[in-house]
Amino acid sequence: MSQQSAGNRWVIAIAGIVMQVALGAVYAWSVFRDPLVAAYGWTIPQVTLTFTIAILTLGFSAFVGGLWMARVGPRIVAMTAGILYGLGVMGASFSGGQLPVLYLTYGLVGGIGLGLGYIVPVATLVKWFPDRRGFITGLAVAGFGAGALVTAPVATRLIQTVGVSQTFLVLGAFYLIMVVAASFFMRNPPANYRPAGWAPTPAVARNRAGGQYTLGEALRTWQWYALWLVLFLNVNAGISILSQAAPMAVEITGVTAIVAAGMVSILSIANGSGRFLWAWLSDAVGRKWVFLAMFLIQAVAFFLLPRTVAFGVFTAIAFVILLCYGGGFGTMPAFAADYFGAQNVGSIYGLMLTAWGLGSVPGPLIMANIRETTGTYTTALYMLSALMLVSAVVPLVLRPPVRPAAVAQLDETRDPARAA
């Protein structure tokens, strides 16, 4: 493989992070909840459904974005993502008290933009950084996790100043400009790109499949479904805490609702930093061992959570769980590229992101129903602890797929880069 330099890949990385910060602003949806309820008389579940639609749409449109990238390259997909995401958020300002309009604009149109945009930096940067796959994908999606930290205070101040509808208009325009501007930097590396002076060590090579799989070939391996299941299980656990963190803290530790709400901001830091830290660690110790560690740590954490009465300890345990939640998003893109090659990771990992949308549904629903039935979160938390313990078996048995010799020979003729 060529070891020639191909421009400043770090500029592309920075642009990818900027894109993810703008897209990750969707995690700040909670700051719009009460103002929308107050302005239009909607219920909390009705307003929350907007966010659910956006995340579900993200998971499936990321797959479409991955397929489209293989045909036209990352730049056009990223530009389209910025336009749809920005217009979707701006369109929410014209909902005028009509829920279907809010669902259509912010939820559906904005969600399509989110999915198309999310996959672009992830799939592009793993090609530019074969030497630091975990590090770079973790850094990129950490930007997504940090989006709420940047957006929440700005949105809150805007809502107080110009109202909730105008806030959608201002932020949507800003997101459109950010993502479209970053899209101009998105391009694939030259064919056979490798950083000058770098070659995979034997330890790295053992954990990579050594071929470029198409989406169809990846779907014919059991490893793709195992990776999907790993991501689904990790999302299911983490989102269960995110959905109930504040009321759970009030019930278990006895703090006020205001104090518990402050904990949510702390957990968003864990979500963002975990995406980078675990992915960075995976470059050194291997992806499967990182997921094994995260599942075992969460098994212990969920077991201890209902036994905790001190708010500081409760927050620390929840922080660890959210570190692992974020770590799954940071590590899995590199895991998919290791097993199936970087060439088609956009479509391969894009389809895998359906685990994000589907994994966001059962955990919170089951936890809420158990709390409603039993009057306590204890049973649900013990169930999650047991689930994480069982889940640890999946990464333990994972190994790179083995390609038939005849198919492996064809890899030599495949061009590992698509249109810039």
C-alpha cells in the first residue's frame, strides 16, 4: 500500500468534529420541553415524541447515507445533511401549535439530516486514520455527545430572549451553516492510502479481517449480527438510565428535583467523554476487550445503584454507566472497520446504527412499567445488571471473519477509495 501523504487529514478531522457538534445539539431537546408545553398546552409525552422520532429516523437514514456515500462520496451527503437538518429545525418554528408539523419538521426531516450527517465523519475518518481508528472515531462522535453541552445554555438564553419558536429559527440557520461549511472539507483519501511510515503491528493485524467486505458480504457473516447485538445491548442499558436519571435520583437518594436535574448535565459529560476515552483505549487493548470490560463494569454498577443512598456516590455510579454508553458509540465504528474493512464501512456501520434507534425503545419502557407496577426502580436495575452480565458473553466469543481464499484474492483488485 502507498505510504504517500495526502493533504492534512487533521483538517478533515476538525471539520468532522464541527459537524458532529452541530448534529449532537439534538441531545439538548429537553431544554425545549417545558417552553413548548407552556406555549401550546401539549403534554410532556407529546413533546418528547419529537425527540424519539428524530433518533429513530437517524438510525435508519444513517444506513441510507452510507449507501449514498459509496456512490457520490462524503461531500454531497454531508451537504445534503446540513440542509435537511437545518431546514428541519427551522421548520419547527412554524409549527404554530400543530404537533404533526413539529413531528414532520424537527422529527422526520431533521432526523433524516441527522442520520445522513452522522455517518459521514465516522465513515470518512476511519479511512484517513487506519493507524488510529478507535482514537479518531471516538473523537468524532465525542463531538456529537458534546453538542448538548454547547447548545443547551445558548438555546436556554435564546428562549428567554426571543421565545421558543424564534429559537428554532435561529439555531436551525446556524446548524445549516455549520454543517454545510464543514461538508466542503469532506473527501475520501487516495486509493491505498496509508500514513507515511506506518504499518499495522502483528497484534493489530490479528484483530482485523484483512479484506474489504461489501455490505452483502458483511451481512452473510455472523459477526455483523453479533456487533449489532453488542451495540443494541449497550444502548439499551445506557438509555434506560438517561431516560429516568433525575426521578430515579430523587427516589433513591432523596435529593430535590432541582439537584437531580443538575446531575443530568454531569451525565452528558460522561456520555461525551466516554465516546473518546473507551475508543482511544480500544486502539491499545482491542475492541472486544473494551466491550467486555464495559459490560462487566455496568453489571456491577447497575447492581450497586439501588443500594446507594448518598447522592454523590449515586452520581458517580451513573457517570460510569454513561461513560460506557458513550464508549459503545466511540468504539463500534472502528470495530466494524476492523472486521469488514474501511472501504464500505459507511453502509455496513450505517445499517448497524439501527441498533441505536431500536435499542432506545425497550429499556426505558420496561423500566417505566416496572417502576409503575412495583413502585420502585430496584427490580428493573437488577434486571439490567443481569442483562449486562449475560451480554459480556457476546464480545468474549467475537473474532474477525475469515474470507474464503477465492474471495480474498478479489480484494486485491478492489479500489478501496470512492469518489472524493
